[in-house]
Amino acid sequence: MKRVRRIWVDGLRDIVTHMKTTVEIADELLDEARKVASREGITLRAVIEAGLRKEVRERGRSKPFRLRRATFRGRGLRPELVGASWEKIRDLTYEGSSE
């Protein structure tokens, strides 16, 4: 079982744009991040923020949402509704109901 340590990511300098939170990070990963920070002469916070920014940016590049094709059994749109406005279709849908 991996040991996990909690660290504080301090960003409380400007309460409007930063927040302070606790994150659980596996010991091995935290040790590696600290080595990177030390080797590059930057803070652990900078390493964590850079990694988060990269991950968020890459995940943001995912394929755009595509609605799956969903059809129902039937004969399609009624001929009198071809070119009709949404309002007309909606009114016919609820026609006779007690809304």
C-alpha cells in the first residue's frame, strides 16, 4: 500500500485569486517533485502548479462533444410540420393537455 502524505499548497496571498487547500500526494511523487524543484531552483508550489496547468490544458483539448444519433421507430416528421417553427411543434405536442 502506498504511503500518502498531506501537504499544504499555500496560495493565500491574494484571497480573490488564490486559495489554500490540502492535497494528498503519494510519497514517491512528492519526493520526485521536491527533487525537480530543488534541481531547478524553484518552489514545490511552482512545480505543482506547472503540472496542474499542463494537465488541465491537455485535458481541455479533448474532442468536442458530439451528440450521438438517437432515432425512434416511426415514420418521421409529419408532413404538415416540415418547416414549422419550434413553437408550432411544441403547441401541437401539448395540444389537449391541461398544462
